[in-house]
Amino acid sequence: LFRSSQIQYVHDCFAKNDTVYCHAAQRGLFVMDFSDILNPVLRGSVTQYPYQGYNHSGWLHKNGVMYAQADETHGYKLKVFDVSNLSDINLIDTISSGVSPYSIPHNPVFRDDYLYVSYYHDGLYIFNASDPQNIYVTGFYDTCTLPDTNNYRGCWGVYPLLPSGKVLCSDMQNGFYV
């Protein structure tokens, strides 16, 4: 069993093969190598970055270079990192829905060069990330009809990886969207 006083708590993680991206709440992002399950190795971390809040979740682009990370904190932007060198992780960009100063990104998922993000009160947002230096909103669908944005309600999750190309969204108050 791995224990680290530096990481302490992991809210969520993204795993690809033996590499696990651990989202450790206020402590940041830690990338672990679990090739030897009894002796995991810290490969890299990001413990200070812009809009640092409750480091909630993330997703690795298929190219293995871009990693999108959501801090589940009102008004904090989504971060996109260059993780091509895990010992030197660099911020590429910060992006947001641009809807409200209370907007909260929740669960980002890459499908090809598009980043799908559930944004609580803002709904589903889709970003074109084909050029990592110029990531922009390419589409959105508002699932939430509630006027109060200073809470955790609305679009909870998104899943854009079905072979059909259909996108699934769950909204805590309004149900399920396809």
C-alpha cells in the first residue's frame, strides 16, 4: 500500500497503463508510476499554478502531451498542461466557459482534439484543442435552468467516448441528456 505525506488524499485520478495522474485536492496534481505496484514512484507534480483550488479531476489527450485539469472551485479556470516531460510539467493555457464569475469546471474529457467539460450551471462546453496555444470554445449546451450560480448544481458529468459519437450529459436537477 502506497502512502505519501506529500499527497495525503486523492479525490480522483486518471490512469493510462502504469501511469496515474492523482488529483490531490488543495495539494495539486501528482503523477505516479505504478509499474512496481509495491514501490510506486513519483514521476512529477504540479503544486502551484494559476487558479489553484480544489484539484478535482483531469484527462490526458491521446497524444500524451496535453492534460486538462479541473479545479472544482467557483470562478477558477480549467488548466491545460504539457505533460510530455513529467519531471517538468508546464502550463499551456487556462480556459473557461466565460459565462459567470461563479462558473465551475467539473469533469473534462478529451475526444480527439476536442475537450468536453461539464460546467455545473453553465452546462456542457466543448473546446477545440487542435492548437494547444489557441484553445477556444467551439460549442455548448446549457442543461441547467437554475438562476442561482453560487452553489454546486447543474451539469455533473459528460461522456463523449461512445462509438456512435453521441455525447452523454448528466444534470443533477434536470436529468440525463444525449
